[in-house]
Amino acid sequence: MLILASRSPRRKELLSIITEDFRIIPAVGEECADRSLPPDRYVCELARHKAQEIAAQYPGDIVIGADTVVAACGEILGKPRDEDDAKRMLRLLSGTEHHVYTGVCIISEGKNNIFAEDTKVRFFVLSEKEIDDYISTGEPFDKAGAYGIQGIGALLVSGITGDYYNVMGLPVGRLARELKNMY
């Protein structure tokens, strides 16, 4: 059985593009990795921790762990802690290009396949009113970098280079190929 070790509704939706035959069993352990790592290695560590936690409970199954962060100006941006943190992140991203990294770890039969996907995203220059209006929607609070490209946050984005689904939280095309190559 294929298990997604995530409670993210977006990841569930995206994995269903590949297959409908999977279960959701979220990892509950504390997310921890060394923030001094490069962002691609950092998200791989987070994904590995999630996948290992669930694989230990379901050793005969295929387990997928994933995590997404935004990297800008030498800083790794996860989910904002509060409104002020969301504003800070959106100001940092305003008018710039940043990277969205999703780390994925697939564990099956003692084999680990870990990779990170990188997508570049460019933002329009945002006014304080645009930032406040976006924050008032509530959308930024459960998303890395304080925005969701698949929702109202699309209005902030001037362009992307790379996998759109990666920005949503799961690089669907690459994951499908990695699973195919493993089995």
C-alpha cells in the first residue's frame, strides 16, 4: 500500500493525480532539521523524518514524506508564525525572485529515495495594502513563504520557472517518475 505521511490537503489532491490507491497517515513527530543546511538539503531532511516515522510503523508499505519551504535572501521561510511574520515574509518576497523547494522521501523495503525539486517564482512589487488585503484572507497562514500559488496568492505572482505543482507542495511529474523507476 502507498502511504502519504502528510496531513496537507494539497498533497493529497496532488498525489491523487498519480494514483487514487493510497492512504493518508500524517507524521506527528516534531519537524527538526539543521536550518544552516542549504534549503534543498533542509527540506530533504524534513521529508526523510516524516517518511521514516511512518515507515517504522508500516514496514511493508511504500511511504512518501514531503516538505516545502521558500528560500529568499539567504533565509528559509516556512509557515508564518503570525500576522507580523506573514507581512515580513511577503515584504521580503515583493518584487523579487525566490526559490520554492519541496523535498520528497520515498521509503520502501528498506530503500530510501530522497530528492528535492526547485522552482523559481517571481513576485510583483506589492503595496502594503495588497499585503494587508492578502493577509486578511487568512490564506497565508498554513503555507510556506506565506502564500499559496493555487489560491488568491496567484495574484502576487508575476511568473514561475519550473514545476507549478512543486510550488503547491508536491512535484507530481518527478514523483511519478521516481515511483515508476523504483518499482
